[in-house]
Amino acid sequence: MFYTWMDRTPVGRLFLAGDPDGLRFLLFDDESMSKRHRIPLQEWEQNAENLTEPVAQLNAYFNGQLKQFDFPVAGKGTDFQKRVWNALLNIPYGETASYGDIAEVIGQPTAARAVGTANGRNPISIIVPCHRIIGTSGNLVGYGGGLERKKSLLRLEGVAV
């Protein structure tokens, strides 16, 4: 596994890690990062060259020049989590959905709470756009990176918050 950092973004410092299968992590640099995802940095190789494309596309996204990412992602999770994360990838730039909407999309309309849990375990923030999930009432709901980051990402995409 190789990793790098993006030090200057509108949402703070970001940690990216991947392997030949694709990007496995895009996390906000905070105390919960290593605890929630158990990142063993001492065992991984710091290598920005292998993450050039994700970094370039994230920079373009933050500059308002990119609306859809185009590189492989390979987050590890349960089959259910992966179904949720794949459904998140289909929420268009500048749009939002609710946990219930995603539950419907994956064919489990009563699984909104489980969708919320899977959303919270998303290891590839921003790229797998868990920030586009809002409450059924239209209110902003929890976000692993914090509600201020969520607001910032949604504003960047033109969503009124």
C-alpha cells in the first residue's frame, strides 16, 4: 500500500492511500482517521507518484474544473457497504439524496439506518460522495469529516446549505 498527503485543500489536509487495484482511502487528517480505519502507516510506503491521478483530479474538483472523478476506487467493506458506496457514486455533482433514497436504490427500502452506518464507514470521502447525503427533511445530517466540511463541499458543488 502506498500513500501521500494533500496539505492545502479547502477542507484541510487529506490522506490518500491505494494499491494497484485503486484508491483505498481518502480521509480527513484528524484524530479519528487512524482509529476509525486502523491505518498502519509504518507498514506502508509514502509514494506520491502512484497517486498522481487522484491528486490531480481532486485539485481540479476543488478548483471547480471537475464534476466527476475517473480513476479506480477499491474501498474494502462488506458486500452491503460496497452496494451503498456504489449507489453514492451515482449521486450527481451538485445534487443530494437521503439515506432512504439510497436504501431504495439498492433494493432494500427499509434499510435507511443501515445505509447511514455504511455511509459513515466510507473510506474514500469526497470521491465516493457521502457528503451528498442529507436527511429526509432536507437538513444536513452527520458527516465523518464534520458538518463544516460537509457544508464546504456542498457549497463548492453549488448546493444551497
